[in-house]
Amino acid sequence: MSTSDDIKKTADDIGDKAKATAHDVVDAAKRTGREAVDSATAEATRRGNEAKSATAGEIRTVAEALRKAADDLQDGSYQEKTFGYLANNLADMSDRVESKDIGEIVEDLTYYARRNPVLFLGGAALLGFAVTRFGKATSRSTPYEAGYGTDRPATAQPQQTPGFASASPAGSPAAATTRGGAVHAPRTQV
């Protein structure tokens, strides 16, 4: 064999090894990608199921509250029948939400939204208002409690103007007042 044949054979071997290595790298990348997609899908499914269970639990809680309210009302009254009807329907809805797959729930919502767009949008708006109201109700503090718009805590006393002292604590009936730039103590009756 000649040297050129040896070089050609070596080049072919290197090319074959490079192709095999490239193929292995591509296969490893595909496996890694599939594993990442499977992991993300499993996590999304897990979180979706948790949200589904929490939603079903909340619906069940509302149904139980309505049922209790219906029990407290006069038997046979319109309000008692209405609350009982709503409680039964919400309990059924809770069971359906719990038993269905996330995909089925999305399909049901899509179907309902297409058949009743006004009711669907109205319900979505009501849900948005309810979530916002719930969020505000469960917030840790209100703007008034936290000294909204100031750097001082809500319990801080009003700051005194330098050079003007009050005769008693600020806000008390005996506090000094200013008239024309001078400090005047309140008049006391003798």
C-alpha cells in the first residue's frame, strides 16, 4: 500500500468516527430534550391537579356554606329553596371538577364559552372581582395601617413645626394653636 492510500483510509476512519460521534451527540440531545419535556409536562400536570383539587375544595366549601344557610332559613321559603338548589349544583360541580382531567375541563369551558359567550364573560368578570376582593381582604395591611405614602409608621405622631411648641400633646383638646404665626395657649375658664 502506498502512503496516499494510508492517508485516505485514515481520513475515512476519522470521518466515520466523527459521523458516529455527531450521531451520538444528536441522540443524547434528543434524549435530554425529551426528558426535559417529560419533566415539564409532569410538573405542569402535578400543579394543575393541585389547583383542580383546591378549586373543587373551595367549591365544596361554598356549597356547604349555602347548605348551612338554607338549613337556617324557614322550611319551604323561596330563599331556602334557592340556597338548597345552589348548594346541590355547586356540590355536583365540585364532584365533576374533581373527577375530570384538566384537558376535559378546558374543553368543557371552551364549549360553554362558545355556546354562551355573554354568560361566560360575565362569569369571568365576577370571578375576577371575587378574586380581587379576596386578595384585598386577605392582605396583611391596609394603606391606612401602614402609613400609606409616608416613611413613618402608622402610629407616628404628627411632626411639630420647628420653633412652635405645643402646650400639651398634639391632638388633645388643650393643644396650642397658631394664629398669625404666634403660638397661643387655649383659654381656660376660671
